[in-house]
Amino acid sequence: MPATPAPARHPHPFQPQPWRDRRLEIILGNLLRTGVLLSAAVVLAGACVYLVRHAHEPANYRVFRGEPSDYRTIPGVIRSVMNGRGRGLIQLGLLLLIATPIARVAFSIAGFAIERDRLYVAFTLIVLAILLYSFLGSGMGG
Amino acid sequence: MTVLEFTAIVAIVSFVAGLLGSLTGLGGGVVLVPLLTILFHVDIRYAIGASLVSVIATSSGAAAAYVKEGISNIRIGMFLEIATTAGALLGAFLATRIPTSALAIIFGAVLLYSAYLSRKPRPLDQRSLPPDPLATSLRLNGTFPDLEGQRSYNVQHVPTGFSLMFGAGALSGLLGIGSGAVKVLAMDQAMRIPFKVSTTTSNFMIGVTAAASAGVYLSRGYVDPGLAMPVMLGVLGGSLLGSRILVKAETKSLRLVFSLVILVLGLQMLYKGLWGRI
């Protein structure tokens, strides 16, 4: 971080600071891309295992049964990955995919904190709380 | 159909949907659920779960490219995400409670509206609007690079935009789509955010919004790995290729074809919801 003269709390109260915002955006954009590519790789690996084992079984999605708990909760997914299940690996990749935008929001808190923007730190915390409630509070924790 | 055949065909269809969605800017997610339910007879709940996952993939995958252009406004995005994530959570809980025929009817209506919107010329960017006190205190106003250099804009009607984005989030959570159509209403027409800024900012928001409902869908058993896998990989591959080629000259006729497809799928979904089985 280059030494900058100590800024007033909001040097331009009506304008976001473009330079810092841009740098933050680029870091966040790369974070998202990395997360997506990583999760796609895990899904692809799971797909190979799943297809090798189940290629010739009939596919039927006409009737909704709901997934077994192995594919519905984080502990269940980890357990089925440990057991070498392809579908468990696919679900793990999808969990990583869902976690990627959540990580982006979490990193934004740090970004706004560096900019000393308390209002947006608060807004971001609200968004993160809603996301974590959905991710962990809806029964996925196990 | 065997698992291998099903996976291959769904992956190809999803790839084409992702490619067309990215080339036309209309988004691929909106056609996936009707295609899966009408062509492949997939239960609409499995289809919505798979589509939602693919929406996160395309939004996050495209974000890095959009960010380089430096026109998205992360403050507008974060502020409105309070509304969209809360709406998405509500939508996801509603989705588990309303009958699938009602889901199909709502989906059909959203498709018809999207088809109508895609044929309408985009609203002209309003220049030099007076600053709105609420938008100013929320620091939503900004600048973006234009042909004439940096252009500044003042965001309008914040409460209206915020409420509409709650609705967009609820639809996204209910139907497993990105809700681009409602976003146009909220950000372009109510808040008067310049088109370029609103498009890139909303792309950023779509992934976060979908993540809010994806947790609920996954824990309720709506995300089937065997179905979500070809859909997610196909749509992601198609949309990444689309953002690379982006042949500008061809998009006009492509848009027409794609909006006709959306129209037909919308009518089919309405028909299925009202008179058929879904």
C-alpha cells in the first residue's frame, strides 16, 4: 500500500472513491472466477466417477422424491465424498459454488472497512447474515 | 433414456442456452427450467434447483470480465443486495409451499414479460438529473467511463427501486432464475441508473441473490447432483464461450430468435400450469 496523505473521513462525500473501489472490484472479480473454476473442476471430477458407475442405469426425474440426507447437508456431503461417491463430489463442487459469492460478500466487508465506510460495512454485514442464515440455518448444517 | 444419454443431451441443451443467453444478454437461466420440464419431463422442483446453481456459475464467471471495464457500482450492488437476498430467502421458502401448477403459471408470466421487454427499445439514459437526497446520503451516485470521458449520474427513486429489487429477489428464489426482467424495471426505469452500469452491477448481484436461496433449495433436497451437474457445466461453458466471441453484428437477429423461443416457452408453461400436468 503506497503512503497516501491521511485522508479526511469522507474527502468527497457525494462520490465513491473510484481508484480504491476499482482495485477492490478487480480482487473480488478474480476471487469469483477462481471459485467458479475450482467448483467446476470438482463437479467434473464427480461427474466422471458418477458416469463410470451409473452410465447405463435409467434416468428418471419425472417424480420428485427429494434428495437423501447425504446430498442435503454439509456433513452428509462430506461423508459421501469420504465414501468415494461421485454424486457426493458433485454436491461438494456445488457447495463450493454457492460459497463463492458468500466469500465475495465477506471480503467486501474488509474492503469497505479499509475505506472507513461504516455505513457500507453495516450493509454488507446484513447481506452476509442473510446468506449465512440460508446456508447454515436452513438445516444444511446437519 | 440411460443416465449417460440424459447427461449428454442435457449438457448440450444447457450449453446452447448458456451461449445464446450470453450472446443476446437475455440470460440462459430463464429458458432452462421450461426446457427441462417440457422437453425432458423433469419435475419442476428439480429443474429450479439445477437452474439456480447454473445462475450462480454464470454470474460469478462473468464478473471478472465485467470488472475490467470498471463500470459496475459496488455500493449500489451491496445496498440492493439487502433487498434481493431477503427477497430470495422468502421466495425459496414460498417455493416449498405453493403447488407446482402455480409455479408454472408464475414462470409463464415472467417469460412472457421477458419476451415483451426484449423487443422494447431500451430506455434512453437520462442525463443531468438532480441529485436525490436519499441516494446522496447512501453514496449511490457515481461516474463511469463514456465516449466523452467520465460521465456522472445521480440515482433516483431509491425506495421504489429497493422494493422492486425485493420482488426481483423473491422471483429469483421462487423460480431459480436471475430475474433480469424485474431488474430492468427497478434499476433502469425507477432508479435511472445508466444501462451499462445497471447491467454490470446486476450481474454482480445475481450470484449473491441466487446463493441466498440455493442454501434453502439444497437443504430441502431440490438440488439433484445427476441433473445439476450437466446443467451447471453446460451453461457455464456456453456462457464463457459466448462472452469470448460476442459477434456484435449477429446479435440483433439472434435476439429476435431467442425472444421468440422465450415467448413460446412462456405460453407452454402457462398452458401446462393451467390445464396440463406439471
